[in-house]
Amino acid sequence: MNATAPLLIPGLGAIAPDYRGILSDVWGVLHNGVAAFPAAHEALTRFRQEQRGTVVLITNAPRPSEPIHEQLAQLGVPRHAYDDIVTSGDVTRHILASSSERKCFHIGPERDLSLYDGTGLEIVSEADANLISCTGLFDDETETPDDYRDQLQALAARGLLMVCANPDIVVERGDKLIWCAGALARLYEDLGGRVTQPGKPHKPIYDAALARLQQIQGADFDRSKVLAIGDGLPTDIRGADAQNLDVLFITGGIHASDFGPVETPDEALIRRRLAEEGFSARAALPRLSW
């Protein structure tokens, strides 16, 4: 982050010529869980068309990428806005499939059960399990992590490993904050439990996403020409920073209230927060646009 150059830019187009590939977050950048942000998917489309760039979406969704394509279409994100998707569910499946423990207790909604297809795991009751897989809360509209404290304490006492398929703590669904699997994983660790999390900000999902970019771009792939876009400081920004990727920070997502007016954030507040967290960013925008 250059302390003298403006951090806030007019749009992605201002820096797009410097990059050939984008790793873009999804929830909070392309949609809010209820509807797509048209300016955001239009910006990615223009990057692909005008810069001949490659866009891989990188999301902590705890399901394989196939149903995420359908979900994005339903929300209004067109398929021509991106080349492919890599999900936390994709990398979690590899961990689960290679685990020596085969009896799995699933914590999360039924919509996430496609995660286990083809893994060979047996989904069992809490009492019979020797492995935990967490994709979220059973009912994220009404429950909180504290509702799981006693259950998690008992599981931690048994020494069971939790594989957390979505490291996000919260996401926005419309104008409401929803607890995610990462909140349960954090509580489980606090209670003495063992946790592994392959999604953002951790390395496995970036390895998978960068490998997919390289696959698409071929021999000309240049990691220094990759821009990461995201709104979550503990996931998107921390993860990209750890991978030495340039970052476009979308300030109007889950941290919107931290930087003054959502559509006209205070650059000094953004810089201070990044410095406090020990992160850097190439640029910032309140919302992704061209």
C-alpha cells in the first residue's frame, strides 16, 4: 500500500490494465445473499472482455462449486461475469475424502449435504461420530453460536477433529448479519477442540484458485498480475495478504459501518484500520464497479 497514492479509486477500470487475473470474493462483493449487485458483475464482465482477463470466484461457500453456479444465476449474477468458481467446499471435500475417520457428524443445514457426495463418509449421529464436519448453524436465522456451547464442549472433550467448511464468522443476508460455521469453529477451539479450516484466509483454497487460474491462462500465467477482491478483513484481505497478492478492498461489505458513510467512506479510517490489522491493499472501493 502506497501511503502517498490515493487508496480510494473511481472503479476497477483504474487499475485493471495492471492485471491479467482476478480472484474475487462472492458474498458481500457480487451479492448480499438476496440479490446481485449489477455494477459488480458488470465490472468483472468488462475485465474479461476489455482486458482479456480471467476471473475465478473464490468463496467460503461450504458446498461444491456446481450448485454455486446455479445459486449465482438465481441471484442475478450472469455466467459471463466469471470463468470458474473455487469454493471452500471443494477443498474441504478433499480433506474429508482422505480422512482416516469415516463416521462423520454434520453440523449445518440440510442444503449443504451435497458436500459429502462421493467422499465415502458415513453421516452419523453425534454419539457415533469420530469426526465433525461443520458447514454452518442448523438454523442460522434464529440460532447463535452460544446455543451450541454444551454440545461443542462435549465433542471437544472426546477429542474429535472439526473440519470447518466455511471459516466466515458472519455474512450479510440483505440487511441482516448471519452467523456462519467459522463462529462455531472459533468457539470449538476456545473449548479446547481441534479444528482445520481449508477456506479463506487459509492457504489450501488459494492454492486451488491459483491453480485454476494457471490452468485457464496456461504457460503465460504470472502470479504478480493477479488481483484479489474482497470485503472481509479476517478472511479475504488476510488471506490474500498472506499469499502476497495485490488486494482491492471493498469497504461497503461487512465492515461498512467502520468507515463513515457507506458510499463515501473516509480514506483515513480505511488506512488506519488496515494498518491496525497489519494488512496492505492496492486500492479500495465502497462497492465493486468499473
